[in-house]
Amino acid sequence: MNPRLQTRVQRYGWDKAAPYYEAGWKDSLAPAQDQLLEFGAAATGEDILDLACGTGLVTFPLADAVGPSGRVTATDLSDNMVDSIIAEAARRGMAHVNAFRADAENLHEVEDQSFDLVTCALGLMYCPDPAKAIGEAFRVLRPGGRAVFAVWGARNACGWADIFPIVDARVESDVCPLFFRLGTGETLAAEMATSGFTQIQSERLNTILPYSDDRAAIDAAFVGGPVAMAYARFDDGTKQTAEAEYLASIAPFKFDLGYRIPGEFVVCRGVRGEQSA
Ligand SMILES: C[S@@+](CC[C@H](N)C(=O)[O-])C[C@H]1O[C@@H](n2cnc3c(N)ncnc32)[C@H](O)[C@@H]1O
């Protein structure tokens, strides 16, 4: 897919997904986000940049960790995600959290060497060129600073993965053509090393996507995530056939009325060495 088109589809798709995102994904993403927070080890007073922040499931724990003497800057491609962070920061009285819209691949608003920690939880898979985003994270880190990235794991370990071919068969170009690439083998760690990160640590972990019934599984997959833009444009008949195909693909994970779908994450941490220019 043309990279600019992929980015636009993601931007406006996540705008649509924003109100439904946490209901569909919060529980199942927690193992990756917890590992990312543990690897990040944010300390009081630090300056943190949270890329692809979404509704703030990682941003706000980071803000708690740094406290008011620190600063958390949250960025996302989607205006609606950024607006939800700004509203939630105000509701929590967190003046040390600020947010603005930015593509993780091009952080031109952010000065070189200005953060102690850069995080990106479950965002890199949506970038047409994730190496650029990893390079940008390296650029904006101070020497000695850390980056932590979490991505979905290997395709065959993610029981919900057929959502992509099911949607792609009904649109002109693939929604996220390389979605599982970074989570396959040691690809994410290797990309980090190529960008200059050292002391790389990597964890592969499992999760379960729990849905109480067909509707909850369908809404998470089609409405609360990366295919929301394509799905919104389907007519009713196309929606029905796509949903039926998706339910057939997750049938092996059905129990009673609900589902327990397996998933996998890879979380990597790296350091920008003190000597790096
Ligand atoms: C699965 S959500 C993750 C949100 C949050 N980090 C979390 O852990 O809950 C993916 C987020 O990536 C954002 N995103 C997608 N492509 C992006 C890009 N190129 N640059 C920045 N954010 C992007 C989406 O708008 C969405 O908010």
C-alpha cells in the first residue's frame, strides 16, 4: 500500500475507533503494557515521550511514576485519541501531561536529545516504515536514555489474525500489510540495533482476548481497532459476510457463549549509549 494512504487510513480509522478502543482491547493489552512499564522503569522527575499513546493506558501510569516534577508528552496520529488524553489529564489534574498529534515516523516538533525515556505500546505495527519511528525515538533520546516498544507477536500465535485478510479481500489495498513482521523472530530487536540502540532486552509473552459473546468479539475487531475505517465504508451486506467469516475464523476459541482467543506480544527495551552522537 502507498505509505501516505496507509497513514491516512490509520489516522481516520483510529479517530472512529477511539470511543470503542478500551472496551474491546484494554484487558488483553495489559500484559504487554505492564511489561513495557516494567522495562521502562520510569523514575520521579523524568521526561518521557509516549508515542502512539491512544487513550493513555500507558501514558497515565507513566505520569504517576514521574510525578509532577517530571513530564509526559503523549503523541498520536489520531486527533480523537489526543483529545481524549487532554481531557483525561485535565480531569486528573495532571498538568505535567501534555499531548499533541504527531506521526511517530516524523517527530519534527520534537528536538534532538530531549527525553529520558521513549515508549510506544502497540503502535509500531501501524507505521508503514517502523524503522523510521524507531530512528526518531533514538534521535529524541538523551544519551543514556531508554526506549521500550511493545508489538503484537507472530501471526500464527494470534488467533484473531484473520481479521486482516477478511477485510483486505473487501478493500482495494491491504490495511496493515506488515502487521506481524516486527513480532516475528527477533525482528524488533534487530531493527532497534540497526537504529543504534544497545543493551537490548526482549520478552515474548502471551495474552487472551476474552469476549462475552459474538457481538463483543465483532465490535473489538471491526469497530475498536485498525480496520475501523474500512469497516465503516462497508454496506450492510458486506458487513454481515465479513463478520460471519471472522466468527468462523475464531470458532476454535469459542467456549459457552463467549471466546478466549490467544495472542502474543514482543516487548523490547534498548538504550541510547552515552557515546552516541
Ligand atoms: C492499539 S492502539 C495503542 C494505544 C496505546 N499505546 C495503548 O497501549 O493502549 C494504537 C495507536 O497507534 C496510533 N497510531 C497508528 N499509526 C500511528 C503513527 N504512524 N504514528 C503515531 N500513532 C499511530 C493509533 O492512532 C492508535 O491510537
